[in-house]
Amino acid sequence: MKIVLGYSGGLDTSVIVPWLRENYEADVICMAADVGQRGGVDDLAAKAFATGASAFHGEDLREDFVSGYVLPVLRAGAVYSRKYLLGTAMARPLISRRMVEVARRTGADALAHGCTGKGNDQLRFEMSFAALAPDLTVVAPWREWTIASREDAFAYASARGISLDGIDQEKLYSRDENLWHISHEGGPLEDPANAPGPDVFVWTRDPADAPDEPLELELGFESGVPVLIDGRPLSLLDLLTELNEAGSMHGVGRADVIEDRVVGIKSRGVYETPGGTILLSAIQELEQLVLSRSCLALKDDLAPRYADLVYEGRWWTPEREALDAMVDSLMVNVTGTVRLRLFKGHATILSRTAPASLYNLDLASFGASEGYEHADSSGFLKLFSLPQRAVAAQRLAADHRAVPSRNGQGAVSAPVLARPRAE
């Protein structure tokens, strides 16, 4: 049997390799994805072979990640639980797809992941596997084995002579990192009453320690795609990298989120998404300029639905394709520039321009405007207020019926229920 394992080189997947060999008598093929985490995948091959892998595939997926996954989520405006910009969730369908491709190329019988039975990632991987390779068996060791803690995992490896050099035995936080964000969970963060300590954050400066001089920059978009910084054309990968550096320097993009996992558990995650926070602020400001009121409302309805889809692992579905088509249509005219100021944890919008702007300075002015007569609003207001006036008339009529006249004739008061007689 051949099993393709989504491999990170961390404690869980390092132990999963020998566990799969023992319990499934399998050749384990490790597939590691570089989606922008520090170190990439260059040093993982030796670790995988040292734990018993029969083959290793290291994949540089950074360009694919930003263009095929980050960009659609950004253009959709998808945000989960009000503040989470979906950094971990959007990477999983890409990694899953590459695992399937490796499985097809190597003739593997099964796919395996290191996700726990409590988290969301198990859904994201297995929903993707179901869509892309329903014929392959899925193995989820965390739902089968008796290992229950980090101590158990280290003991398991030690008993088999497997070195776990480089893996912190006293690791406090669980982290996931890619080009879009870095997340932090576990340890003291599990109690929502605990404020994140300074040891939590890896990318961003504490806003209090950020430079005292703000940084102003101008972002250029073409149909909702960021293409320029201060007039310089950049690939999306380079543009996001540069914004991550600028945002981190100025403490932008921290979020402390209580979120609802798909399995029904509330959890707490602390996220750093500097470049993503800047981009989302800018693109939404440009949308305000070029989209009509009804189109903005449609986009605002679409965004949380898209966020739920990504969070729940439903990427490889006709629903996502349909939503992408709608976003493409809405974003045709979202072309222009937005100027921002980064300062002490904030990304503040300074100005915005767009060739297809619906903002008419003449109409927006409080003064006289060509083509708009103030008197014309009288008829509009009479029609627009018809529902309110109809309700008011009905209430006045009801009040009149409820009040008796002074001479005892005319309107009749509402009946009063008699109190029950005491026995």
C-alpha cells in the first residue's frame, strides 16, 4: 500500500510516518508544500527520510497560492467571524490538490493528514479529497491512534529510535504560517481571559513600539487585482511580501478572534495578517467609489457566504465557481488607486480615485447642481414616505376608536376584563 502524507516536518507528521508504516504496512510518500512559511521545504526531505518515508515531494506553491487562492478570497471580501481573514483555511484546498496529484503520479492508494478530530482542517482536507479523489482511501491517524499528547508522541518516537531534533519539546503555541498570515493558538491563549503576551507575536511590532513617523503608500488595482505600490508594477507575490513587511513594521494586522469551529466548539486564535489587512481596507474603499448601492449590498451578502465556504472546506464546489463568477462581474470596474497611511497599528484611508467612479462632485455638493433641482425631492419624499404615512393613519384610526366621546356617544373604549370575584 502507498499513502501520500501531507507533511510539515512538525511533531505530528514526524510521528505519523512510522505509525503508518507499522499500522498499514505502507510505503509513505511525504508531500510538503511551500506556501510562504519560513524555511520553505528545503530541509524537510532529510527529516522525512529519517522517520521512514519512502519518497519525498517538496512543492513550491507560493505563486499558485497567492494567485489562485488568496486573490479570489480577497476580491470576494471574505472574512470569517468578523475578523479572521482565512489564512490557514485558504491554503488547505491547494495543498490537498497537490497531494492528490502526487498520489496519481505515484500510484498511491490512500491520502493521510495530521489533523485532529477537534479542528477544522480535517474538513478542509477531506472535503477536498472527496471532490478530487473520491476513490482514494483517507487515513486520519488522530482519529485512530492512542497517542493523546505531545509527551506521548515524543515517547513513541524515542521508543523507535527516531530523532526529533529541531522540534521544541516545550512548545507553547501552535502556529500556522504562510504568505498571507501567521496564526497562534494554544497555551495561555486557550483561556480567552488571558491577553496575548509579547511572546505570541512573530511578524508584527507592538503598535506602541512602531515608528513615530507614519508611512504613506498608494496601491493601484485593476479589476480588483492589486498591481502597483507607489506606481511600481509588482507581481502579486512580491506586492504581498512588501506589504507584509511594511504592515509588520507599523504594527498593522493583529486580530484576536473567538471563532466557531465547524464541529461546534468555540476556539480562540490570534492572527497577524499585515499585508492582507492593508489590501482588504484598500479594495473595499475602491468598491465604495465604483459600485452602486445595490451592487455593494449584493457584495456584502456574498462575502460572508464565501467566508463560510472557505472556512468549512467547500472550495472544490460548483458554489464557489458560481460565486467567483459573480465576483468577477462585480469587480470589472474596480480599477483605480487608494492612498493609505500606516501608523501605530492602523491603516487609514487618505484618498481614492477611479476612472469608473460613480461619485459626482457636482451632485455631492450641498450647493446648486446642474441636472438636480432641490424642489424635485418633494415628490420623491411623498412617494418614499407612503408606507410610513399609511401606518401612521392606521394607528390614528385605532386610537380614535379606543377613546370614548365626552357625551358618552360615538367611539367606544376597549373592553376591560373584570377581575375574578373573591371566594
